[in-house]
Amino acid sequence: MGFENRPYYRDSSGGLGGGYGGGPRIAMPKPSNIVKYLLIINVVVYIIQIICWRQAEAGQIPFMEKWFAAISTHPFQVWRLISFQFLHGGTFHLFFNMIGLYFLGPTLEHSWGSRQFLIFFLVCGFIGGLVYMIASNIGLLGGGILVGASGGVLGMLVACAILFPHFVVILLLFPVPIRFAAVLLTVVYIFSVLGGEGNAGGNLCHLGGMATGFLWVRWRPYFASFRQKAVQGAYQARMKQQQQLQFEVDRILAKVREQGIQSLSRREKQVLEQATEEQKKRNIL
């Protein structure tokens, strides 16, 4: 994919091609709604982390990590599998995760919608953290503290690699096809985990996020089809119920015309009341 086809390549007048003096210029893309809020939250939380680091005594776990990081010794505190995604271990850790979120997130959010994108991002991180917790507690890893949004970001990388294979990303200062980057990182993380390298736990979380991103994209059409059938089934059942109610109301009204309202049983009066309430709801909606 050439520079001229990338969404952040624009000239000074808003068109493709040359900028000042006829040369190209790089324009930073505008973050989408959820991506913008995620960026802000991560930066604010990191600032709070820095304050807590400075206040923590030697040998103590800082406040934010103590209560919100994914810690292998607290496997049943489920909220940590969400909150750890907003903590980071350093400025470079935060920077690279936010760069990935900034450039990959808007495409998925515009494609899927804000709600689905946010769920996807958090679920990728959640599964990555869960894999880390399980591996730590069954003895495959040494355990420790897990922080970072990498699971969600790498889930996005895999999703974009499947859906938008023409994307180009920067890997170690070199532009490479996004699918090449996804495969290379997967291989690196697998060898890191198998070799027991220092960040094996974090890389296992990365693999969990990437696998979730892969399965999400592959299974999404089936879930959409299942959901559509469920909605259609519920709609048909509701329409059938309304038809039965209308039939019963017509019968009761015919009885009133012939025999008077005093001839109605208690159940028939309840049916009329139910039909009246249904009608009021439809008028309000």
C-alpha cells in the first residue's frame, strides 16, 4: 500500500498528493470516539501510577498495581482482568500500546461501531489476562504482576490483518505488511513463552489477545447470523402472541355487543385490560 493510499496521507488542501511546494505531508488521523476516551483514560491512569510510584516505600507494591493489576496470587478478583489493561509498566510501554490503539482502533470502531469495538478490545485483554492467570496458577509460569493494554492492541492487530490485509505498519522502524507483522510477532511470542524468557507471562497474554482477535473475526459472521435468527424468532413469537390476543379481544367485543358487558367473566375482563395496556405502550413508543 503506497503512502498516497493511506488515510493519514493528505495534501495541504485536503486532497491526495503534494503539500507545500508540491511535496507530500503526513497528517495525523483523528481518533474515533471510544479510541479517544481510551487514550485519555490510559494517560490519566499512568500519571496516577507515577504519583503512586513516588509515594510507595521501598519493597512495597504501589497502590495502583496492588489493587488493579492482574496478580497471579489473586486469581478470583475478576475485576483485575479489566483494570490491569489500563495500567502500564513504563513510558515506552504506554507509548507503544497507545500508538497501536491510535492507528488501528479507529478503523475497527468505524467498521463495527463503538459498542462492539469497546467490547472487542476489553475481551481481548480479558482473555489474555485470564490465560496468564491460569498458566501462573497451574505452574506453567512463575507468576507475578501483569499490566498493560497489549492484549487488546495485539487483538486489534490480528483483526486488522484479517480484515484489512493492505494495511502497512511500522515494525522496528521499517514499514511491513500487517499480516507479516502479525505472523512474526506470533512466532516471537511463542518462542519467548516456550523458552521461559523474562517476559514470558506478558507474551502469553499477548498470544491470548491475538488468538481472541483471530477467533472473534472468524466467528463474528456466525454469531451475527445466530443473533439475527434469534431476533427474528422472538419477533415472530411476539407477532403470533399479538394475533392471538387480537383474536380473543374481537371475540370478547362481539360477546359484549350481543350479551352486554355484564356477561363477561373475570378472565375476559383481564384480557381486555391487557389489550388496553398493550395499546398504550405501542402509542407511547
